Amino acid sequence: MDLLLHLRGFAAVADEMSVSEAALELGVDQPLLSRRLRALEGELGVELIDRSRRQIALTPAGHALLPRARHLLDQADHLLRSIRRHDRERFVVGVPSGCDPAPLARLVALLEREGVEVRLASDGEEAPKSAAWLVDACDPDAATWATPLGAATLPAAIGDMPRPVSLGSLRPRRGGERTQVLALPRDLDDPAGRLRRLADGAGIGPAALRRTPHQLAVAETLAGRGTMVCARHEAVTYGLSWSPFIDLVARGHRLAELQPLPGPLAAGEVRAQALALLGACVGAPEEGRG
């Protein structure tokens, strides 16, 4: 059985919640896609799709498999792209926009000390698709690093220490002043809709949760007109006060690697230091990887 082919079909059905729509998206016949799903379930020994309802749904096993299937498919796609590119001259590190520049600069210094000629690239460029190291957004459950999110507000009084807050504390209060909850596109554009679901569960409806580009979210927060949901380094950069959420609200990033790696980065202490700095760039704690 072609595992990647069958996982790709499963992921498409999970995205569309329809076998017919997924078949159309993949350019295959619906009966063929149905057979592939059955074959995958037979290989794994579990049911992935609940077909007893009018609208199909994922079973618990399907929900457990989905983030890992997507991670494997993304790794395979990255591998294919990297094999097709033969003229890599430098060690290209592709990172998301909005990374913390301080650990990123320390990473560059570390690599240069080890004799690795490095070039930084950001999303939106062609280079990260074939980068030697590519940091990309993913489901926190399948992440190399998980970045805690919190609430950024106007700076507190001098001496006040930010305390953890619940996501529910940001919901509009009846009879009180209406406050916007400003979410960055990278967090709201997640196909799984995790932040939206958590906000809904905390009583923050679509009218209060506003998708706002980074700079505008910062401006609204500095103007005292909203609370920005973001990582700590994104708040500190602009002098905002940041409080972590008590709730488990995180942004996931994974690392895709293009082999062969330079000797110092293949294994050992230098690799460990480099990966810790790379994780710190996206807001993960430097003392460990997620």
C-alpha cells in the first residue's frame, strides 16, 4: 500500500468533510478514494471516518491520526522539493515573519563561528521552500516547538507584575465598555480553527474576536482600544504588558531539515544550541524543545 497516497486522501476528506468534494480536489474518482480510505483503515486496524451520520465525521482515531498524517505529508513534500534543487550554496534558514530578532542574531553568530555560511529567509520568499532548515507553522500537537500565547495590553503600573489570565477574562462584560480581542492572522488562519474554538468556549464570539494584521493590532493595543493575543516576544518588542493564558493556548512550529547537514549541525552540542535558539526565535522556551 502506498501509505503517503492513502494518507493524502484521508487528509483531503478530513479537510472537506466530504468524500466527493475531496475526490474532486484530488482529481480522482470518488469510488477510488473510498477504496483508499477503506484500505488505510484496514491497514491501521481502526475506523477513521464515522459514516453512520448524514454528515461524515472523524472518529477519535481519525482525530488522533490527522495532525501526524499532515506532518508526514508536509515532510514528504519538503523532501521532494529539496531533492529537485541541486544548487544550494549556503545554509538557508527559513523562519516565519515576526520572529524574535535577538535569538535569531545569536543563531547566525553561532553558525558563523562554526564555519557555516548562513542566509536567513522569511515566509513569502521562494527560498524557504528549499531551505536547509525550515521553520513552519503546524498543529501544536505535532510541533517541534510550542509557543505559549497570552494577552498583551497597555503597560501596567510600575512594580506590577503581570499575572496569568484566563481567556474567558477577555470576553465582553454586560454593561461594561466593549473591548476588542485582537488576534493575529497566523493564529486565526489555522485550518483547524483552534483559537476560534477556544474563544467560543470562553464566551468570546466572532463579534469580539477580530482578525487584525500585526502592526494594526499593536497600534490598537497601544491606543488602549483592544487586547492583543500574541506571544511574549511580540508584546515585549513594543513595550506592551504581557500575561500568559491559564488556558492551554499555543502556536505550533515544526522543523523540516534538508540533508546532508553541515558537520557541526548533524549532532552534538552545537546542534542542540542552534535548535534551542531557533525555537526561541518563534517564542518557545530556550531551555527545551516542544
